[in-house]
Amino acid sequence: MTLIPETPEALTAFIAGMTLEEKIGQMFLLAFSGDRLDEARVLMEEYGVGGSYISNDNIPTPEAAAAMTQQLQGFAARTRLGLPLLLGVDQEGVWGVMMSRSCTGPGNLALGAANDAETTYAMYRVLGQELAAVGLNVLFAPAADCNSNPHNSIIGMRSFGERPSLVGRMTTAAVRGAQAGGVIATVKHFPGHGDTRLDSHRGLPTVNRSLVELHELDLRPFREGIAAGAEIVMTAHIIFPALDPDSPATLSARILQDLLRAELGFDGVILSDSMNMRSMKRNYTPADAAIRAFNAGVDMLMLAEEHYEHDAVNYLRQQTDLIQAVITSVREGSLPIARVDDAVARILRLKRKLVSAQQAAQQVLHPELVGSAANVEVELAAARRAVAFLRGGAQFQPLHADQPQVLVNATHARAYVGFDQTRGIGPNQSTPAYEYFAAAFKEQARQVTEYSAEQVLNGTVTIPDGSQVVVVTENYPLPGMDFDQSTQPQVIERLIAQVGADRVIVVGLRDPYELERFAAVRHYLCAFSFRPCAARAAAEALFGRYALVGSSPVSVPETEVHAQT
């Protein structure tokens, strides 16, 4: 069992005693398919890889997570150095793992709507505790992006909101909460993914903010997250011409060295976003991108198993070939050994906070703590604080249990086909939010008639006199693809035409940006989330079960909805 030295001098000597292959291995955080531990063993044991991106496909249950983390650390324990692995997940609220039971909470946009740092701290502490209970030690969250672009398909509900003051406060609370829960927190996607329209899983976006705007808007939450103790910063595959017109942030020394290191004073580990995203793969060869990233200042390179263009047969070989290419680049002089040693030193200083791989492989884990009753209460409380009437709240009278209700799903059934098939990366919610809402709604009401989007659009809906019509909309931030929302405005228009706007309540289990298309809607309740806890909170709100205190953390163009600060 190797102990990582404490003093700078001893750590330098320790690194000098590592082989080049051991050093380069530590600079990769890689992935593998499902439960393919044969692939993982090769990466961790034979190539000395420093960590792994773990998806819901790898760990669908807490029990699977506990078993897998111990097996992975066991592979690392059998290497010469026995260095522990960084095992990280996107348990960020609206993206999640262990989805059979984990308490993800309502997600960041809902926490922004709640606008309460203690609530965010408590929710992120639960996230950290549940991960630590199964041997996971890195949380790839929170997203510190200010979502200022309403057409941002990939960030959206993953952001706390639009205003840097609010996002900064919530980022601080999230970092502190996660680390109090027992995991290493990450702030991402530096220097900000909030003003993009193009999803970087699909292509290479450009953000044309001025230097002043970048400093006033995007960088503030990162400054505050770093000050709060975030030990990893994840880069964005985005070009910022005001900072570097030639290279995306992941490949830019100006952004990573001059800005992040020198100006913001970050001294922890710089981790790349997944280099398998199309923003990288469509513009650079894997080896060139990796070498450029390391030269720019990335300390650890991440490759997640993206669901698009995935080559299962050759995936392991592609990863090992990439490691070999980086080793060759050092031997040939295109990647200086001093840059390698600096990166390894940062990684080892971070790993010094962890138990050894051998200890991690043998520790007693507690998967039974995931999804505990106490944690469920925390996430439901957070979801309730977020819910808000963004239109018509002053005139709204709570629904009554004895009143006849009509409940409508505005989403066509075809939209759900494959929405949970993203190789474990993303929301990973196999049951639509509408179904959770409908179940909670029926607990409150005795007379409920349900209709589908197809029935409304086919004109086969009969709405009884005196009934209230509740129509539910949804959205999900899916990597590399869009959730089909096309029928939602059509259904709402049909219902308003049929019974009048006063009798229609729209419930958004999503971000509120759709309001731009709903000028005729007079009652709009938003949960800012599609998670089960948010669906329940929204259903309870309609029946007046608690006082609403949420407000929108984002502005909706051409409407009366403006972001809180």
C-alpha cells in the first residue's frame, strides 16, 4: 500500500520514481460499458488509469455501485503503486445515477427557483452522502453556468439560473454541501456554457461575449465556487473569441493557464469534459486533442461513453491507443515532461485526501443509505420551495378534492421512445414526469378524467361542465438529442379553444421558457424540474397543501417573467 507523501519535496521525489507509463495513466479518467469489468481491469490494472467516469448504465442500483467501486479499487490496488481511483458521476440533479433509488432532488434550476442557500446545501449534502455510501468519491457538479440563453438545449435545468449573483450563491452552497457529504466537488463548464445554443455534444459552439461580459456574468460563479473549496474545475469545449479566438477552452492555455490559474487563482485539478463529445471528435483527432489539452493545462483527460457514434467493439482499444499516443508524445518532446509532472502532482495531492485503493476495496459500504426516508424528505422539501405560479397565481383558487378534474398529458407518446436510452449519461428517468404527477394528483382528487395528447389532437375529448383542466408539459436535457415537445403547444391551444383560458391550468414539469409561446395561457404553474419529487410538489401545490415561495431564476423573452437575483 503506497502512501502519497505530504511534503512538496517528498512528493517531487515520489513522482520522480514513477515510470512514464504510470504518470500518463494517472492523467486519464476513462469509462467502460455497463458491467464490463474485463474492460475496466485492463484500464486500471494494466494501464494504471487514474480514475473512471461512472454512468447509470454501470451502476443502475446502489448495490451495483457498491460492488463495482470496490472491484475497481481492487484493480488499482494490484498495481505497483496502489494509488486510489477517482470515481466520478454526473449526479447533478437533472442528470443522475443509481436511478432506481437515489435522491437526485429536483435539480439546479429548481434550487435556483427556491433561492435558498441552506436548501441547496442540504440537497447537495444528500447527494454527497449517497455517493460516498457506495464508494464514489467525485461529484461532477455543480454546473456553475449562468443560463442566459433560452435556447440552450443542453444546460437549461442543469443551471441554477441566469443571474450571476444567484448562481454564485447556489454554487457556493452546493460545493460546500457536497464536500460536507463526503465527496470531491467539481465546478463546470469553465468558463461558462450558459450562452450557447449549440449542444457541445453535437458540435463546437462559440460564445461571443465581450471580456467585460465574461467577467461580470460567466466567471463570477466560478470564482465563488473556487473560493468555496471546489477542488476540480471541468473545462468547456467552447470557443470564446474574446479570450482565445483560435482554440476551445479545453485546448486553450490562455483560458486555462492565464485566466483560470493566474487570474482566478485555482490550484486544483483541471479536468476536461468528455473528449468523446462531437465538439472534439468532429474537429480534432483524439491524439491531437489530448496532447493539445495537456499542453494547454488540462491535468486529467476524461472520456465518457457517449451514446452516439459509439463503437463498442473498438472502444477499449481506442482508449488504450490514446494513452500510448500520449506516452509517445512525451518521448518525442511534443508534451514536456515538466507539464506531465505538474499534472501528476496536482492529481496526487487530490488523491492524498482519499484512502488507499486497498483500503477502498475493503471498506464497509452502506448502499442501504441511498434513498433513505430522511433523504426523500430533503428532496421533497427542496422541490416544494421551488414551485411557483408564473402567471395567474393571484387569481388562482386551490382545487378541491370533490371537484371534477380533467388531467391531460400534452406530450405525444412517441416523444418518450428512447428518451432514457442515452447509455446512462443524462437524466436516466425511465418513467415520464407526467406519470409521477398523475399519480400524486389522483391522491388529492376523487374525480379525475385523463386524456392523452393524441386524444386531444384527434378531437375525441369531452370535458364535463364545471371541471378544471390541468395540462402537463415536460422537457428533459438530453445529451446530443432533443426531447420532442412539438405537440405540447398544440394541445394547449386546442384545450383553450374548447373550454376557454380561465379553465385551463398549465403545469410545467420543466424550465419555463415555453411560456414565450403561450400568450393565451392565463394560469401557469412551474416546478422547474421533471423529477418525481418535483411532480409531487406541483400536484400538491394545486390543492393548496403548502404556501408557494418559489420564483423564476431565468427570464422568459417577450413575457412578464424576469429572473430573480
